[in-house]
Amino acid sequence: MKRPLLVLLLAVLAVVWIRILFFPGTLFFSYTKEQMHGVAEGDFLTVVGELQGAERKRTFDDTVVDVWYVRPLASSRRHQGGTALVQCIMEDGKTCQEGGMQTEETCQEGGMQRGEMCLEEDREKESCPIGMIVKVRGKLRLFSGPTNPGEFDNRLYYSTMKIAYALKDCRSLGASGRSAFIRKFLYHLRRRMDEGLTLCFSPEDGGIMKAVLLGEKSMMDSEIKDLYRRNGIIHVLAISGLHISLIGYLIYRRLCKTTLPLPLCSACAILVMVLYGLMCGMNASAVRAIIMFLCRCAAPRLHRSYDLLSALSLSAILLLLDQPLWLKNGGFLFSFFAVGGIYFVMPALS
């Protein structure tokens, strides 16, 4: 059979679409009021879990805040097998503190924090303990669906990102364990690049450079961002597959001119692409580009010819198996339709 991956993709699309139409409740990660077990929106809630990632965002009142993404521990998992994250919008200056775990004492403050292990506070501060077990407390915020036709669906968007709910005005009450070296290094590298761009450029140009290089569009001037949006070119500010493919290809071509074996050149280029994608958030377009570049590098080693449509199908299958809701995400659809358009339209134009 020619292009079996394309046939498999069509089957996956059919299954995913049926699941979205008839069983949508099994796909949504974002919590509803009923799933909060009596904790109302605006109530204080304490969560203990592993800090998976962090970023800095500009809020609507032009304040820059730290945003943490925490995966709750097994004792607090209540949704999708514990894979959902909690978005924690930190208060300004409320950094986490490293400390030890109390092995016998448990929290008894009510709500979803019952039965979770407490963390002792220590005076040694850690600005962002990615990979460590942290304890945060903030005001609960649930994501609502659209109330009018065509309105942005917050619950769908955050469910696609696997975020259950948010905590506002969070304080870090403690941390324990060892941090994840690679994720922490990438976070601090991103912060250093952010600071360097702030020093080297004006606020307007620096915001554009941060959006193009780091994917931080929230740091852009609102008027400039609106100009990009009204002219239909806001997509050039996103970390897309083009960015990552270009970086990987340039590194690969440069390494091929050395004495290194070709498989090692491919591995180094792919590694840099993955690390850059992780640093910038690893969106659907980035994952697609990495998978397709991996297929491009692996095809000659397996004595096979590279087929763009098969590589595109494989990346779509893997993304949809991980998160079926990507099928309703505009960025996902535009990314794949753009590459598909290149495959079908370019031969007709040449």
C-alpha cells in the first residue's frame, strides 16, 4: 500500500471526530464547578505538586508576573489520570523557598488540599525550582466556555493545553526535592535572553524580538501587536515550524562540513531543535517540524526515500493520539494545512 500513514491518519481523524462529537466530556481537562467538590471560584486553594514549567507574562494591567505550571501529586489527582496541570499566576516577588518535606504531618486546611503533604519553609530561596515538589496557594479561577456564538472558548483552549484550572495571586509556601537540570537551564537561558533583548533594543523593538525568538508575545506593545493582527501577519511573530526547521537545517548543514559522521550530525541538529522547542513552549507547529525533520534525517539511514506527506501524516497522528482536541485548535490546523498546501500547490505552480 502506498502511503499507509496517510490511510492511518484518516482513520485516526474519523475516530477523533466521532469522540469529539459524541463523547466530548472525556476529552476536556479543564474542571467544571461540579468537579471542584464544593470549592467555589474565588476561594483560596492549596495545591502540592511537581513544577513542570514556568514563564513570564504581561497581564492586562501591564504588570509582568511569573506563571507556574504545576502537576498535582497522586493524592490530589482527580482528572484524566493525573495528567492535567494547574496554572499558578504568582504574586509579584513571591518566590519559592527550598525546604524539606514533613513526612508525617498533613495539611488540614480544607478543600482539595486535604491529605496532601505539607512542605517546610526554609530561608534558602530558589527563584524557580522547576522539577521540584512545590506547594502553592491562591484564588481559584475556572475556565468558562463561550456564551455567544463565535466567542473565544477558554475552556477548550486550556483543555487543549491540558490545564485543569488556574490559581490567581499565588504564594509559594515551600519546595522540596531536586530540580530538573535541563528544564531549569532552559528556563534561565530564556530569562537571560529576555534580559539581553531588553538591554539591546527599545521597548517596542525588544517586544518584537522576544516574540520572534522566544515566543513571548505578551511582552509586545499592544498597539504594535494590533497592527500586526489587523494586517493579517500576526503569524510571523509565533514560534513556528519554520523557525525550528531553519535552525535545524542550518546546524545540520554546518556539521556536515566537518569530519563528524552523518548520523551524529543529524542527532545534534535534532537535539538542538528539541531543546529550542522546549525553551519556547513546544507548540503543535514545533512538534510537527521536529518530527518531520527527524523523518527527513532518518530516511537515508533506513535506505528509504523521504516523503513529505507521510512525514506530515505521522506528526499529525502522534499529536492527535496525545491530545485529540488539537483537531479544534486553529494553530494546529493552519500549521498542517500550510504544509499540505505547499505539497499540493507548489507542483501546480512550477
